[in-house]
Amino acid sequence: MFSEQFHKSVFFWALVLLAISLPYSVFTLSVAQITLMVNWLLEGKFKQKYTLVRQHPSLWILTGFYFVHLLWMFNTSDYSWGIHDLKIKLPMLLLPLVIATSDPLNRRKLMGLLNLFVIAMIIASFISAYHIAGLKGNLVAAQEDFFPYVSHIRLSLMIVLSIFIMGWLLLNTQSIWKWLYLPLSIWLIVALLFIQELTGILIFIIVSAILLIWGAYRSRNFLLKWFLVVGFSAIVLLTVSYITHAYAKFHKLDNVDISSLEKFTAQGNPYFHDLNSKFIENGHYVNLYVCETELRKTWGSRSKLDYDYNTSKGGSIRACLLRYLTSKGLRKDSAGIDNLTDLEIKYIETGVTNYIDTVKYSFYPKVYVAMWELYNYKNGANPTGYSISQRIEFIKTAFHIIKKNVWFGVGTGDIPDAYAEQYVLDKSPLAKDNRLRTHNQLITFIVTFGIIGFLLILSSLVLPPFLERKYSNYLFIVILIIGFLSFLTEDTLETHQGVSFFAFFYSLFLFHKDDKA
């Protein structure tokens, strides 16, 4: 019906649409994948495709990922959720099949595809910078608002991949324009820091370190080998030094002499001191030097929002005010509020709890929040609403489920019910709306499929590269490491954009024929 060249063109441009849609639109992402599948069917040549399937045992193994999900439907009771999960995971079946059995892209088309993906990510980084800088009018943009089209976590993974793709393009492009990749890569690294997504930054650091060691191992040039080893050592030392400094800075606490605590404010009102409270902000104790009477009255003279009003972030004005004043080393009384600027009052009204949260171009606030959550969780704080401490509760719950379903898990469709039931049994401190899954893809697999299914899933992802001899392939190594590192902190394959991102680039680089890629 259509010429062979027509189908090749549709295949390429559908891949382009898929790549540039990843950070922007679930709809066009779906359109791209449907187009790929329809074009594949209309193209025919099924005898040739069957031959290719037979020649690619790696494809059989990779599609086993999906068939494990399908097989474990027999071990489930909630078929509606199971079918939903099968729909989400479809890219892990269709994309490998279509890419492996279609005419492979030549190097020129592969580079064109990757360039367009990089351009899409650079535009996304500028949109994020626009929001972070507050040009939209918001005082302090929430992390999830930095980029409105995909989660900040998925965005950071795509940015990391783009940086390493540009490194490959720089080495493999002949044009003089290739040197633009260098400043653009630096810009994306800066954008990654601005987004302050801890997962993406750590993955970037780890991938960089692994590639440096890998390069040093493979290089026959002594000077290059030495340079790469020094680069690896520098990354490790700088990372450890930064974390050590941040840890020491966070744990530098006030020395409190109980006998010398003042009992009255400058206005003669009594202070309240909770000597048992361990909660801190920037090394200062939150529940010392608190005068509720003066706080309520003085706040009313500075703001139109009620002292007991809940902010857009869920916490009360009172709680935000206590923490913000503490973060600046101020007492929680009228004098403390008088020391705040009008802008700081507005920050508190929006739910800001620490003055360092208003520092837009620093990574330390993100590190501080992580340490603050762990410190307060250890000292009995409710984990609800706090990313890291919630994850600890998620994992605890997951392991309780695993203990009861060690070998075969709970089944493809029973994940939500299993978690809901276990949270009740555990009398979890988490609010009902915050009782989520583990945010760890590997643990999610074990909960769902047990040890048996987990090993099958893992085999379906790690064996194909051996059969395709891709473990010395730069682009494939990068996406594999990014994917598996993200599995440790996120349910990467449980959303349409996440699974499409991994399935697309994993399949593209796995089945690309150029060994120099």
C-alpha cells in the first residue's frame, strides 16, 4: 500500500516524536507509540521480522519482562488494577519488538534523533529556569512546579541522559559546531543543580565516576588513563568532602544551659521552654523561647492571614513561623517577628519554614532538608509529608508484605490492596493519603512477584546486553546505569513517562548496530 521508504520515514519521525514528547506530553508520547505500532503492522514483511525475532534471543528475554507481569495475573484478585498495570508496561513489550525488527537507523539518523532529544531537554531546562527564578511571579517555586509537564524526578533523569549523550555527540560529530555541546552540557549540569533533585544529581555523579573508571580501564594511553583516574578521585573526594561538611554544619547544635534560660520576654510575658523537644532548625531548638501570646498578637499586625491558617503546603502559619524564626536564630516572640522583613512574612504565608529555602541557586537547602527529615524522624517526628522519612515507612511496610509472600509475591494487580491492608496492620503513622508504595522499583518487583518473579524480571533486563555484546557500548551503559540507579529511589517503571523513557532508550541503544555508539 505504501512504499518501503514511506514506512522508514514514519518509523524515524515517530521515534523523534516519542523522544521529544518524553518531557512534555503523555498524549503525544502515546500517539508516537501507537504510530510506531500501526506503521509496523502496515509495513508487513512479517516473514523477515520473524527471522529477526529468531536471530535475537535477547528480544525474547527482554519481552519476558512483560510476560512475567502477564503470567502473575493468575496470582491476583484485583484484575482491574492488573489490567491497568499491564497497559502502563506496554512500552516494555512493544518498543523492543518494533525497534529490533525494523530497519535499523544509520548513524546519521541516530545522531539526528539524539540531537532533537537534546534540544527538547535544553528547552525544558530553560522553562525550569524560568520557574525557579520566580519570573512567573511565585516567591519560592515548589520543586514539583519547576517543570509543569513531567515530574521533577523524571526530568532530572532525562537531563542526566542528555548530558552524557552530548558527550558522545561531541566525540562523534565532525562539524565545527560540535563545540557547542560543551557549553550546553555545562548549562544542563547547572540546570540540574538548580532543580535540586537529589536523585538526579547523585545519579549524575555516580555515572560520571563509573565512566571515568571504565574509560581508564579501557584506555591504552598512559596520560589519558592517569587523567581519568585523577578525575574519578576528584569526584569521590569532592562528594565526600561536601557531604561531611554539610553533616557537620547541620549537627552543630546550640549548647543549652537549662539554668540560664530566660523566663520572660522584653515585654514581661512568660516564655515556654519544651526541654524534651529535639526538633531543630539550623542548629537552634524550635521549642525554646516560645511566647504564644506575643506571636499571635504581633503576627496579626503583620499579616492578613490568621495565625492558625493552613498554608498551601499544608502546615499552619504557627508551625511555619516557629520554624522560620528558629532558622534565623530569633526568639519566638514579638521582637522576633519585628526582625522579619515584609518579604519574609510573605514567605511564611506561602509555607516556607526555613530562610535557606528562599536561596534559589544553592544545592545546600536540598541536602539540609534531607538531613533535617532524618534527624527529626529519628527523634519521633511524624513522617507524613516528608519525602525521605515517608520512604522509610514505605520500605518497612513493603518488607512486612514480602515476609508473607516471599516466593511469588502478591500478584500483578494486588499491590494497592496489599499495601492498604499492611498499613492498617502496622498501625502506620502515615496519613491515609500518604500511604504509598515503596518508591523503589526493585522492592516493588519483589512485593509483586516474589523472589521467583523478581529474578525473572532482573534476568530479562541484564541478560540481553550480554547477548547483544553491548556492555562495552557507551550509550547503552549510560542508560542502563541511569535506569538501575533510579530503580533504587523511584518506581521508575510505574508511570507512562517513566517506563517509556527507559524502554525507548534501552531498546534503541541495545538494538542499534553501530558498535562504536
